Amino acid sequence: MQNIEADWPVLAGVVVVVLLVAWWLLRRASRPAPRVHRPDVLDEGAAPAQRNQALIDAAPLASAAYAIPPAAGTLGGVAEVIAAATQDELAAAGDAAAAAPDQAGDDLTRIKGIGPKLSSLLATLGVTRFAQIAAWTEADMARIDAQLGSFAGRPARDQWIEQARLLAAGDQAGYESRFGKL
């Protein structure tokens, strides 16, 4: 108590400073941020950006599917023929995409040591079936191993050829007895 009585001017100064800082912060927070309007090309009456418009005008159309249809009667029914052919091509592409999983190959991730990344890397190298891996020679394995990057050494270390032979033959019991559960 004696310290407070002796140092009351200092204490009063500290209280005044704290109150001033609190008042300043509250006043600053209650004031909305000033709005600054910068004109933009989307504003009403603004001219379009010249560079973008030039690019749009100069860009060739990617395909007939995105072309602006001609006025009626201009081409004498050619537009309808093109539209029908486009629909047929899209339907054929859809049928091919639906059939693709059957032709995509085996699930190489069933081989111990091959994960999703390695499976997609092998697919880019043309390896999609167990039978392909089962038929690898030492030279084939060395060639593929050199292209595996950070996965180099995995085919020999994880015995991919032996695993693939059992999986290609459909010998699940033999696979599980030698390499563990699928």
C-alpha cells in the first residue's frame, strides 16, 4: 500500500495511457473501411479489354461441336448431318469408354510392392497384365527397372515375376502360401 501511495502519479499515468490506447483501438475498429471504386471491364458502359477481344476474335474454333450454327437454310441441311454424325461419334466414344475397363488390364496393385503410383507408371510403360510381368526375362526386368526412377530395384526385391506367374495362372492358394494373403 505504501508503494501505491508513493508512486500514484506513475500509476495514474499508466492508467491514462491504457485508456487512451483502448479508446483509439475501439474508435479505429468501429470505423468502416473506406470503399474505393476502381472501374473494371465488367462495369456498365466500359469498353471490353482490347487484348482479350483480339484473342477471342483470332481463336479458331476447336471443333464443329462448338461452332455457331449457320442461319436456317444456308447450308441446306448439312448442319443436321454434321450434328447427327457428332452424336454418333460421341455415342461410339462412350461405348469405347465403357468397354475400356475390360481391356485395361489386370489390377497390378495385387502384386506386393506395387501401389497405385507404381501401377500407373507401369501402365505408361505399357505393362498392364500379370502375364506380361510373368514373361519378363532378366533383360526385360533390367530395362523396366531403369525406367522406374525412385522405385528402381523393386521388381527383383519384391519378386514381381514370381508373384505375377501365380496371379496370371489364377493360383490364389499358391500365391497366398508363398507371399501372404491377397
